[in-house]
Amino acid sequence: MLEVARHAPSGGFSQGFDFIAQPDKLQFGMDKEENWPVPFWTVDTSMAIMLILLASVNEGLGAWYFGITRGEHDVVRELGVPPSCTMLGVIALGYPSSEDKPRGSVFTIRRRPFEEMFHIGRW
Ligand SMILES: Cc1cc2nc3c(=O)[nH]c(=O)nc-3n(C[C@H](O)[C@H](O)[C@H](O)COP(=O)(O)O)c2cc1C
């Protein structure tokens, strides 16, 4: 499971995630919403995006997520999105061409090793 996590998509293949295997959630007060350092809904939406990408591949489609860095306000206004919502990015879908030869980012940037990304008990 942890090995699969190393292959999660990341902006610019930055791989800016680390995981600490820590069995005691309550000790750190992580059972209370107000103690969360990031909004629930950002994480929730990111998880939903990942599921859409995986489901798309399962259906034989090509799927791609990209962040939007400009023009966001025009897009959400055009789409009638309520002002209380924040756009997290775009999911693009298509049919892969038989001539496509996708090359992962790992061909140009080193993937962080397992030992660097996963910490047992503490960092
Ligand atoms: C937050 C985020 C933003 C991303 N933005 C872009 C993007 O703007 N353009 C793009 O081509 N890919 C984008 N990606 C995809 C990443 O470049 C890709 O997942 C990462 O480099 C791993 O590459 P691989 O799946 O080919 O191994 C984004 C991924 C994430 C998670």
C-alpha cells in the first residue's frame, strides 16, 4: 500500500508528501475538526478527484488532472459556481491513441525513495 502511494500524482512531480505511521490519533487531538490544519473539503475533493481518475482509467479512458493558475475567476463565473466555492483544478478525459507512448515524470525527475517519504512513529 505504501509503495503505491509513492506513485500518487503531484504538481510538477514535486512529491511533497511525507507520511508518519502513528497509531494514536487521539493523543494529538486529531479527532476534532477545529484541530485540522487544512480544510476538510480540500482533502475531500482531492480524494474524489483521485477516484475519478482511477475510475476513468478503469473505463479505458485517459484521464489527467491539472491545476489552474490563471483565469480561474472567469471560469467559475462563466460556469455559475457560487462564490463560496474554490476551484481545485480541472479533470480532462479522452480516449488514448494507440500511438500514444506515455512516459512518466520519473524519466526526467527522480522519484523520492520509500525511506525518505515514510516515517515510523515520528519523523
Ligand atoms: C496539484 C497537481 C497539479 C498538477 N498540474 C499539472 C499541470 O498543470 N500540467 C500537467 O501536465 N500535469 C499536472 N499535474 C500532473 C503531474 O504533473 C503528474 O501527476 C506528476 O508529474 C506525476 O507524473 P506521472 O504521473 O507521469 O508519473 C498535476 C498534478 C497535481 C497533483
